[in-house]
Amino acid sequence: MKKIIILITVILLSVSVFSQKDPAAKAILDKLSEVTKSHQSIQVDFKIDYKNIKDNMFNSSEGSITMQGDKYYLNFMGVETFFDGKTQWNYVKEVNEVNIIEPEPNDNDIFNNPKRLFTIYEDDFKYQHISDIIENKVNYSIIDLYPEDVDEDFSRIRLQINTDKYFLSSATIFGKDGSHYSIIINKYNTSIKPQESVFIFNEKKYPGIEIVDMR
């Protein structure tokens, strides 16, 4: 699967701002991480909007993910991804094929390690608190993350965090090539108790399936 995680202009800030990590932003991000890690399981319904400024393109796709510790089940763009903490199965329904890999434990690719979206700031980013807003009587904080690696293919990530309940409301990735991805969380469920089988691909349920084992 291609990386999905990469407004129109990059905000220009002084070098002095980039050289430090904003304490106000860190306090909010730490609380988000703490609350996220406190939940045994999380189920999220989301939408990803893609915009390419240069080519005047726009599309939108919806998906869902269930997470429990390091395990997850992701359903997005016709691909179901199962991960039991060690093995990852990527099932493509259209061709009835599953690819099997074993991701590196410290893989930073969000689609190999989706929970990184909630703790991504902890490594390799500077961050700044931009503003606080109220929408539909809900309080949000806007925080920008800037990659310390100047060779990254994106310039920043903007997070909108619900500070009433401390969960991520949206994340927008600003690509250097003019392509932007916005991940909008439509539903956030922390009371779900998934069975272990949710995170394991059962090939017996898919007659005639082609298995590509890349381990």
C-alpha cells in the first residue's frame, strides 16, 4: 500500500521558533498521548481527503481502524490490513490476494504502525501551538509539527485536538509537491472489546485466494 500519510501555503516562521519545542504544545501533546495509551482498545471511523494544488485534483475515501495495543485491523480503499503484533496481512479483495510481511518493530510508517499517528510528535519533530478554537461548543487546540529531517517529503503536519476529551480530531499533512492529505476522524469509540480473531487473517474464509508470503 502506498503511503497515504505525507491549506495552501507553508507558514513561514523564524529560525528561533524552529529551534525549540513549544512547551504549550508539548503539554497538550503529552496529554493526548497519555489519554490514548490509557484506552485498552480504540475504534475509529475516518475520512481522508486528498488535494493536489498543482494538478487541481481532489478525492476523498473513508475507512475504519480498530486498535488494541500493538494490534490493529484497518479497512481502507479496498484493502483490509490485519496485524497481530508480529505478522501483517494485506488483503486486496478485488484480486482475492493477500500479502504477508513482518514489519520492523520500530517502523515509523503510519500504515505499518497506525498508532504512531497519536504519538508521532515524540520523535523527530519540533512543534508549535498555533491557536485554540471552539467549534459546535467543543474546544480544540491547533498544533503544527515540523520534521527535523529536511529531506522528508512533507513540510509540516497540522493536528486539531479535541481538548475536552483529548482525542485527535484531524491531521493534515502538507506535501512539498503540492499534495495535501487531511485525515478527519468521524467517530471515536473507546468502549469496544474486539476478539483476538479480529487482528488475524483467516485464509480459510477466502476460497481460491492467492497468498504472497514476503517474510
